[in-house]
Amino acid sequence: SSISEVLTFTSTATDPEGEDSLVYEWIVSYVNGGLSGTETIGNTASFTGKLSDTIPFGDNEGLWTIEIRLNVSDPDGNIGTDFVTLSFVIIN
């Protein structure tokens, strides 16, 4: 697969107290040597996009570690979270 491939992440969240108005926040964090960053990339139950639209891969070779996290909060301020970590090496 390619770093410019379209990825889709979907979620299902329910509040134990029965609140309907949940707030979604998709966050991507990345590290490659001295290059790092964190960006919010979406605010709905699903996210579709390219990592290359957010992460400045450029000509930066080496090990990349990327975390894609979803935080879901209810009106009472309770937060549920889940994440996936991707690690790969870019060789130009």
C-alpha cells in the first residue's frame, strides 16, 4: 500500500447514560526522527482521507510511527478513546 492511499476509519459509540449528542475527534500524531506533530483530522463518526494530506512525508526517509486516535465525549464531559498505531519505513 502507498502513503497516498485513501484510508477509512469507522466507529460506533454509545453512551452508558443514554446521551445522544456525542462529540467525535479524530487525531493523528506522527514521529520521524526529529520531525513530529499532532493534527485533528475529523469530527464525525467516520474518517476517510489520505495520511499524506496531513503528514509532511516529503523526502523524509526512515522509520515513521503514526497514531490515529478517536476521542468521543458526551455532554457530561466523559471521554472514551481508542487508537491504532502504524509503523513503517520509507526508503526513497
